[in-house]
Amino acid sequence: MPTAAKLIAGMGLGITAMIAAYYFMLDQEDYRIGPSFVLGNFSVGFFVGWFSLGRNPGHGNISAIASGFRALFLLVIISSLFFSMFLAFLTMQRQTSRELMDLPVLWLEIAFKYAILAMSKEVVIALLIGGCLTGLATYHASRRWS
């Protein structure tokens, strides 16, 4: 059932993911990442916010900030796994000499590589500020419109 807390959590984490993806694109000039990366991160952030943070916004300001950080942790993991899956499939198409059994290993290698690359100063600051604000906004929306 849609609630105001779920909508605020989804929109807040989606916007946070878009801003972090934009900063990530600015840092990674060697890799060609298109605008679909930013929109894809918005959709992943929206669904993580809706299903994770929107269901459990916390009970108090400190708990709300902790819930925002928990949702950010899930966002980074799910986003890196989601986009590395596409990159692994593209890599497998380009290198036809690789076997199909190498796909899970390649998928995890790419996921860890991009998760580590995403930990630049600008991206981490954007994620931390967005997580705090989204957690607090979700908590206050759940208290006000419940």
C-alpha cells in the first residue's frame, strides 16, 4: 500500500542516487557511461527507498538517520550488482573466447571494481548527506501522515 513515507523515501533515495551517479560520471572520464546510468540509478534508488526505508523509517531522529544509512548501504550494493551484470554481459559478448562459466566470476569482479571506484570523496559526501536528509524526511513524513 502506498504511503507518504514510502513515496518520500523512494524519491529522496532516487534523487540521492542520481546525484551520486552524476558525480561518479564526472570522476570516471576513461569509461563511457551514458545518461541511462543516471536514470537507472534513480530507479534503483527509488525501489530501494520504497521497499527498504519506506517500510522502516525509524523511531526518532537518530534511528531515522541510521535507517537512511542502512538504505544507502543497500543502494550501493544493489546498484553495483545491477550495473555490473550488464557490463559482464557486454564483456562476454565482446570476448567470445570466454566460457559461460566465467560469467559469475566476471560479474563479481566488475561489481567490486565499480563499488571501489565509486568511493570517491564527492560521491561519498553526496551519499552521506542524501542518506541523512532522506532518513529524516521519511521519518517525519511517517509521523505526520500516518
